[in-house]
Amino acid sequence: MDCAALKRGRLMKEQLSSSHPLEAIASKFETHEGRLHPNTAEKILHHQKRAEPLAGGAPCPVLSPQLIQAPALLIDNELRIVWQNEAAKTQLWRRPDISEGGNGAHLFDWLLNPEFRRTVINWREWSLFFIRQTQPLITQQELQRLIEQRDEAERELLQSLLNDPETGGGINTYPNGVRQIVRDGSADTNFCVVGTTFDKGRLLVFEKSSPDVAGQTTAKRADLQQRFAGIRQHPGPVKKTFYALAARLNNAETLRAEMLDEDYSRLLHRLWEDAIETMEQNSGIVAQSAGDALMGFFLPADQFEHNPLSAIQCALELKTRMSELGREWKIRKGWLHDIELNIGIDAGTEYLVSLSSALGENLIPSGDAVQVATYLARLALNGQIWTTKALINQVPSNDLKSISFGIFRNDNNRQTFIAKSFLRIRDVLENVNFLLDAKADFGARPVTQIFDRMAHAQ
């Protein structure tokens, strides 16, 4: 560590009370950036001017736990709660009467408190959450040692938690969310938890999430399972109408060339994570991914559902999310590149089959819809969304009024937009000077570009 870093650590410690439980980790916020989730770090790190500023006039950051408005607590490697804020006492433990002297009590004392156990209905789930969070701090042997120090009744209770078959062997995982159900009639509380591990402690910050998020996720998964069940229940191929959405990272070769392989992999990971979440929110099933490309299917819930609006809405939402991701990476990397997905969508009524593999189920179609969607994604440039006339024809007339689509035609070196119209694929290739061999059967297909979807039909 260089002299400047040592000076920064010394200055930070001088600014904090010598008895403050977070003093020991203050320098780590300064010397090890990126240990916290960015949103949490912004709340914790507070910049104040110093009488002795650092070289270059930059202020020295000070660790200010008081800035954490959400419930937060710090657990040490003996599982003592050495610090927690008032929000933690009132919203997590439901004990606003606990004085400041309550800090330092063992985690097990808080969890096993009879009043707390009576108040929180899902006490076992809550306790298992904290036991999982202890994994970065202590070994299984040390955990057993701490359990053995309790009285007989508490030992049996804690051992029953560790041996709970409902955990499914998931003790060695760090959950990032927990739900609290209380008996006082108030609404259930869902927390999104940010955990940060230090040498001898773990800081947990509990941000309240929407009370409907968990239920919505469960309902969405059930809906996707229902859509897939119509194919899974058949031993062989079954003919179904579906919609294929192919997405390809625009300008991928340039991005990969200009970035470290690790950074490029992180970008892809974040990009596909957002894309998969968006597809599932719009009732899409992710079928496959290959580097900078991804394929998803939109299956009807029953034989009467033949509306491709979910696929169209998904494509437009992907465009919005990539724009947000692009702004974030422009700030992070200091470059001018946009993060965009080139998207192609097609409709098909084809034979589908579900095949199982070691990693799960795979949905495999037998017709041209996947190839056409992939082809349109390669045709699209700079985040465009292209689809076929066959898909547009399946949109109900009332819904079609809400979709902005059309093509640009060249007229004496001037482009003119013509709404609600189409071009053949081979004509699009000529207009954009895109070098790609158009097969005869694909080149004759009429296609159009989707730009937007209004909330209400006009």
C-alpha cells in the first residue's frame, strides 16, 4: 500500500470515534473500491472537505453509517450484532424499545427471543436467512461451536433449522432477499438485501421491495410453465403457433476489440441478464444463447391465443433497457458507444418438440420462423426492430392502431418514411447496402420496421 493510501486510512480513522464499531473497516472503503453495491455505496460514502485535503485537492471520503436510511446491521465473526441503526430495530426485530446498549448482543439472542418468535410467523425462514449469511464469516465447525454454547432447548431449535429438509441443501448460499410475515395484521414486508463482507464482519442493508414482486414472479413462472406444458405433455412433436424473437448485440466486434475480455464478459452477462428478465416478464421463454446472440419463444397460453403483442412489447422494452444500460456503460468506460440489440421477430405455425438435457428442457421448432427471425436480427442495424408481414397480419386490428411501423424509401437520395407499409427483404438489403446473401425464399418475404407502441390506440 502506498503512502497516500496509508495517509487516507489514518485521516479517516482520526475522523471517527475510537469506540465506533465501524472504525476498523473505515479504511477498506477507501482502499478497496467496489466492495459495495453502487447504490448502497453512495449512501454510505459521504464526501466532506478536510482541513488537510488529499493531493490534488480531492476530499477524503468518510464512512457515515448515519446516512443509511434503510434497516442495516453489522455482524462480527462471533455472530454478535456490533452495530445496527434504529430502522433495523423497529422494522427487522420489531423492538423499538431496545436502547443503544442492545448492540453487542449475540445474533442468536435476537433470533431466539420469545417475543420475536411470537411476532414473526415465518420465523424459521427468517432465521435460515441469517444462518446462510454467516457462511462468509465462520466455518461450519465454528457455527456448531457457537450452537453448542447455547442451552439444550436452544441447541435443539438451532439444529432443527440446520437440518430442515425444506432448505434443500441450500444452507451454503447467500440469499439476496427475505420476506417477513408478522402477526399484527400489517402487510407482509419483502426486503432486497445487500450484503458486504469485511475481514471480521458482514454489513447487511435491507431495502424494502414492492410487496407484489414475489407474488408476481411466482405467477409469471407458473404462467410460463403452463404455456410450456402444452408441448411437454406430448411424447413427440406437436404443431403450435408461436413467435420467435432473435436478438444480437450491435457492433459486438468493436466492443469486444476495445475491451478487456473480462469486461466484455461482464457486459454480456449483464446484458443477457436484463434481456432474459424482460423476456420472462412478457411471457417469453429463452431458448438458447450463443455469445452475442439470443433466441426466445413466445408460446400461446391456449389454442385461442394468437396475438404477437407480447413479442412486440418485449422487443420495445429491450430497446429501452439497452438504452439505460448504454448510458451506464458510457459513464463507466468513458466511451461513445451505444449498447443496442438488433432484433428480428417472426411468427410460425410449426411442429415443436421438448427435449430434456442435463441442464434442463430445450424447445426445438422444425420450421423457418427461427431462421427468419435470426436473419432479420442480422439485417437490423443500430438497435432496429424488424418483423414480417406474416406476424403483423396476426395482430388484431384494434391493437394494430397502437403500433408505429413502416419503412423508409429512397427518393432521389432522400429517405421518405411510409407508415404501415412493407418492403421485401432483398429490397431492404439494397437500401442499406448490407452485404448478406439473401436466399431466394427469404428474399421475397415482406418485412417492416417497428418503432414504437402507444399506450392507447388512436
